[in-house]
Amino acid sequence: MYGWIWRHLPGNVWVKAVVSLLLVLAIVFVLFQWVFPWAEPLLPFNDVTVNGGGSAG
């Protein structure tokens, strides 16, 4: 898959490297702006159960 993407990018090696970096940054931006906020309520990270039966101190 990565070879196919690399072959289809325009330019020489340096241009392909810069375009690849920009693509990765764009994907990370989309993930943090829209995908992760959408998925966060669906994940069980805030469903913590703590029993109050123990004694402290």
C-alpha cells in the first residue's frame, strides 16, 4: 500500500517526502479535529467504578 502511494506521488524523492509529510499531518489534523471528538463519548474511559468499602489511614 505504501509503495503504491509513493509511486503515485508527483516529483522527485524530496518532493515526495514533503508531500508525504503534509499528507500525514493532514490526516492527524482530521483525526484530532473530527474523528476523536466524535468517538470519545462512545469509549468507556470515564466508566470507572470505585468501591467505598475499604478504610483509609
